[in-house]
Amino acid sequence: MNSAAVSQAARTDAPLVYIVLLNWNGWKDTIECLESVFRLDYPAFRVIVCDNDSRDDSLGQIKAWAEGRLAAPACRVTLAGAERPLAKPLAWVEYDRAEAEAGGRQDEQAPLVLIRTGGNLGFAGGNNVGLRYAQARADHGYAWLLNNDTVVPSDSLAQMVLHMARRPGAGICGSKLVFYHRPGTVQAWGGASYDEVRGYVTPLGMFQPVEAACDVAAVEGQMAYAVGASMLVSAALLRDVGLMAEDYFLYSEEIDWACRAKGRYTLAYADASVVYHKEGGSIGSSSTGAQSMLAIHYLYRNRLRFIRRFYRPRLASGLRQIAWEMLVLSKRRQFRAAYVASRAVLGELLRGPREPG
């Protein structure tokens, strides 16, 4: 289906979509993302930027961009719809966390909502503030959780909404994630599979050529969760299942959410919805510094936390796999990473089982 057809189809009783972006000291990425988002051809959306207590004047920079006083960074990816001019200024409204979670002012309809969360609440915590704003207003059909280090073609949202309409039992839909810096290569076909024995996830379709044929039904059958860089979530799932668990802080929130929804909602994959992702850009997980060590800490801690919460009979085999990975890290002389990971696992074991927070 071409972009014009998608746009026309989406205009038939199009449900309102709240697009939620989480920002933490990353206004350049966020502005580049917003520049593409506001060129979407879907007719009914509002954008929520949740700022997790940034120290780089992120909200000030985003306001300057919205008002036409600051140009967006150049996008390295050729995007459908990017040739259309973006009219500015864009009206915006700003709330603190309490105001936002109460739904803000009921009479405002600014296309851009800026929320000060009041602290670094992590991935789930920060996004949940935006989702509570949407829930309090109770006027939407979907929320699209979109990483701030992404850019999107103009039809990406419409393609997801159309696909969800074809999957009436679906609660979460993923996009075709493509590496921003390698735009010919897939990062994931919507989500990842989960190996219960090893406690290990594998992104579906990773490193496939973008043009490679994909069996969507087969992908949906293998998906354990949708990758959090792009998740279209139905208002019904938000109401029935609840928001993301906040005690992970970073990583594993998506698979936890999918497990809680299992049996009530299915997962979907919109192959025609393309999202370009600068993997690891928001926390430095692709770098070699302190942020990378922070990523390793949460990856291993939360991996174990998830196993204990949902696959406790597989705890022993999951720990064996983790121990093997520690050995591999040590053999590669990545001693700091092995130390950080082992401390994270030991700390989680000593803490004992925990209910979702």
C-alpha cells in the first residue's frame, strides 16, 4: 500500500494516538525525532515529551525548536515525507508530573506536550508519566512509545494503526526497526524471541537486509515482546493490564509487559512500519564508558529479576547461562564488564524475590 493510500485509509474514524518520547540529556536526538514525527501523514496524533530531569536545558532547546528559533540537526537517513515543509511555530504546553498525571488542562489541545517528570525515573517510570497523562484524558485509541533516538518515515504510524485494525486481539505492535547508521540493515522485525532455558532474548530478523521478505505471521508467532524503541499500545491494554513495571528502571520492561498481557492480548508486527533507530544512543550502551557499565548492570540484574518473576523453575539453567557469559567476558579480558555483571546478579540474588514495582 502506498503512502497516499495509507493516509486515506487512516482518515476513516482515525483513533487519536499519543506519541510518547522519553528524553534524558538528549535534546539533539529528540529534536531530530520530532522533526520527522510532525511530518507523519496520520491525521490524529499528539506528541508527549517526558523529560527525566535533564541537566542540559533539553526542554528549553525543544521549545526553541518548536518556536522556529532552532534548526533541527541534519538527518542522515532519507525519509519519505521529509520534503514537506514543517510549519512553525508549533504550539506547546508544559506540565510538571502532578499536573500531567491529572490530565493537564482539559481544554488544551496543543500538538506538543512537555512534561517535567521531576527526576530520572528510568525508561518505564518516565514513559509511564506520559501514559498517565493520556489515560487521564481518556480520548485516545493508542499510545505509541517511540525512542527519542529514532526517526520515522511519514507513513510509519498509519501502517501500525492499520495493522492493529487487522489484528483485533492485539495489544502491542512493533515496527521494522532499522539501524540508523546502517539504513540497509534490520535491527529487529518488531520484537525478539525468548529462550526459556537460557533466559536469553534474540532480536527477530537482526542483520537481515531491509528489503528481505518477511513472514509476518511467523514473526508474530515467535515474538515474546515488542522492542521498546517502537511500541504501539492499545488503550484497552493500558486499562486492563496496567502500565510498565517501574522496578526494572532500564531493560526488560517490554517482556515483563508482554508476559503480564499474555492470554488477554497478542503481539503484532507491522512490517510496513519502518523506524530508524540509533541503538544505544540514549544511555550510551553502545559506548565504552560509565554508561556502558550502567547498561551491563541493568541488563544482567533485570534478566535475573525477570526470570525469577515469570520463569522461576528455569532459574538454575538461567544462572548457568549467565555464569558461562561471565566466563566468556573474562576470557576476552573484559574484566570490568564481568565484575559489574557479577555484582548485579549477586545483588539481585541476595535481595530476594520481588513483586512488580
